[in-house]
Amino acid sequence: MNVWVPLARVGKSLPSLELIQGSHRIMRLELPPPTANRDPEWVNERFAHSFREIPQLEPGDALIFDHYTMHRTQAMDYAGVERVSGEFRVTSC
């Protein structure tokens, strides 16, 4: 599981996460990528018609999702905006 905690308000003035609803079903069938991240073209091709959720969160809120959920930093129209957050991954042994 991933636990994502913003340290500043996100979703309006600072970028949040972009989560693709239902993506876990497709991602469970995919092989791991050769690099750490999937490129935007790959994501857009596979999830062109999927709803993309942009959570609006306050400092200290926590967003929990499984590691199969496609997620990435929310795209913003202007440069120079930084996001401060913590991401924690929890697994069972």
C-alpha cells in the first residue's frame, strides 16, 4: 500500500496527485517497466477514457492506495511550483 501525505495544501495552488480510477485492474496484468516510470504516451494510450481523480488535500491528510493504482504528479500549467509531501510504502512480510 502507498500512503501519501501532503505537507502543504494540494489540488489547487500546488500540484496534487493524479490517480486513474480502475487502473489497478490493468496494472495487475502488466510487466514492470524497464525504467522506474511509465512515459506519458504509454499512460495516455492505455487510460485514454479513464477518469482521472485530482485529490484536494490539506496538510496532514493521508491518501491510501495500492501499488497497482496508476498515479503521478498532477500536471500544472505553470512552471516553478513545488510540492512537498511524504510517501510511505507499507508491505506485509
